[in-house]
Amino acid sequence: MKQSRGIVSKKEQLAIHVTKIAKKCKNFSELHIKLVDQHIEPYYRYGTLTGIWYGNKKFRLSTLGVGKEHLKKLTKEQERLESLKKSKDKNINRGLER
């Protein structure tokens, strides 16, 4: 569309905006918070952040230009944070039992 009319589509504008936001984030929860702050509604699939709602359409993050490598990095960071939180909870409970 950009080549034929010289106009940037709303999807391309959204892709640029979401990519800038995603590059600054270190995990999915931070990405979720920043998207909501920008009035962009994220959607989840099987409990993981998959994409965003734009009007009545859903766009996957990978379609919008957030690369697979960056998503894998975010996933690894999120898994690490969750495992640390679980181990911390176990240690707290263990201390109470003694």
C-alpha cells in the first residue's frame, strides 16, 4: 500500500509502534503493562502473550515485526522470573515450617 499510494497503512503504523515498545521490554509482563498504558489491548493464547487487538482484528506480535528471537528472549526471561518466584515461595514456606 505504501508503494502504490505513498500512504502508510494503519497496520504498518501499529507495527512500528509495537516494535518500539517491545524492544524496550525485558519480559512479557512489562510488555503487557506498556501496551495497556498505550491503550493497546493485548490478547493471550494458552496463557502467553500472543498479539494485540486492533479494532475487531487480532494481529500476532510476529506479524507486526516483533521477531521470534526477541519473543524467545522474553519467554526465557519470563520463565526464569517465574522459577525464581516459585523457589522464593518454597523457601518462605520452608522457613515457616521449622
